Amino acid sequence: MPLVDPRVGEVYLSADELASRIRELGAEISRDYDGREPLLVGLLKASLIFLTDLSRAIPIPHGLDFIELAGYGSAQMGGHEQIRVLKDLDADISERDVILVEDVIDTGLTLNYLVRTFELRRPRSVAAVTLLDRPYRRLVEDLPVRYVGFVVPDELFVGFGFDLDEKWRHLPDLHLLQLEI
């Protein structure tokens, strides 16, 4: 079935490019955590496809868990967005090596919130892996971003877990999103 939404633009990263980089990330994680059993924590929903492929690229034993967050209050709070947990972890992360799996890191505010929240649960370590990174947009420094798939421009994307009105997450390639059509 051809794409019917003209806002789904050209391919930015192909399925092959994504798969190749994810295999490399999996090899790096496997090397760094050899002899340990890290817990990969995916941020729902956009990281789900990345997390799935990354998990398959990590041959060492590891666990999977999920957390879902929502932002609220930005207009009511004078421009300061608050974060609310919609779904918390099922696993106890005390003395575990936790790897947060992000779809994209921009300002770093969400990751900073998660790291601070998780540190209260006393994990052995907390690191982050992101498919897409925009380090030039950071508002928070000193984040544990240890693994980066691709540094990308300030564009919006759809496919490979990224959505447009909850559609097009299933596309195997990462497409540019054209909002002004």
C-alpha cells in the first residue's frame, strides 16, 4: 500500500542504515556490559521499535522493561512543563545496570528527570542509548548519554517508531516529516 499522507516525506535514514547502526550499538553495549546483565528500559511508545531491534543485537543476557511519561502543564505553569509517569517500571532496579533506551534526545529534560528518579532507587549504574540525538538543543548538561545512533538536524521524523497522529510508526525507514504542505 503506497503512502497516502503527503506529509510523510523522503527517506532520511533507510532501514538498512538503521539496522547497521543498531547492530554496532548492540556490539558496543555487549562489550561494555559483558559479564553483567543490564536492564534495557524503553520509553514508550516511540522507542519500542528501536528497543526491539537493539535487544536482538545484544547477545549477552539482559532484561527489558518499559516506562511511559507524559508532559503537562506547560501553559498553566508559565512555560514550565511537568512530567507525569503513566506507566512505571515493573522491575526492581536496585543494584542493576540500567540502560535507558530513547528514541530521540533533544533538550535532555526528560532524560534528566528519569536519571534523577531512577537514582533514588539505587541502581548500580544508569546510562542512556538514543537512536537520534540533537546535542545542540541541550538545556541540561552532564547526562549519561553513552551510546548515540545518529546526530540529526532539527527536523521532525516519521517511521521506525516515530509517529504522525499515531500513524506511520510501522514504516521501516525514517522519513522526514513535512508539516507545511
